[in-house]
Amino acid sequence: MYHVELFVKNGDTIPESLADSLRWRDIIFDYNGSGSLSAQDSSLRMRYGRAYFSYLPDSLGTQLEWRLSSWDSLPVATFKMDLPSEGKMILTGAKKDDSLYVVLQKLKRHFPLTERQFHWISEANR
């Protein structure tokens, strides 16, 4: 999970604000190639107040493509990915007709249910 520290769209820096539903606030990259961001972005799949996408890095780890789903052939966005320091990621590229420059800072947030096994308790297996 990454916090969006800086969000520049078409050369305009958009400040962080809870009132702005279009500015990205955080991004989650799952290990299975899917991700989501906290914004109202109708060009991506919207569910539960988040915009969902599939991502595909290149073999060198320098480019990142976002797609609506893993079986789509055309990307919705293409970014050059730079990792300047531990826990920081910079995405530079285009999404539809917009040029984007996004600085991300990794959060130390843990999701306990994904880090350990989950056991259902049921009356049937007693």
C-alpha cells in the first residue's frame, strides 16, 4: 500500500484534499497483478468506492502497464517506474489523454488476514 505524496496531472499539481474525489489518495498493488486506488475514476472498474485495475510490469521493472482486467490487450495507462530510494516509487506516464507524475511512499500497513491462515469455525465440523 502506497500513499500518494505528489499528484501532478497535465502539469498542474493537485493538492491533497479529502473533498477532491478525483485526486488519488492511496494505491494498493496486490501480489496477484491486481490493484486499486482511492479515487472516483470512471475509466477504471469502480467497486466499494475504489477504482480497480490489473497491472503488468515489464521484465526490467522499469515500465508498468495498467489494464481494466488481466485479459485486456490494450493498456489504460502506461507508466515509467522509478524506485529512487527504499519505499518510494515515482510513476511518470499517460492515462488516456492525461499526462501524470505521481510520487508514492510505501506505508507500513499490515493486513493480518492475508498474512496468516484463516480458519472458519463451523458447527458442522465439531
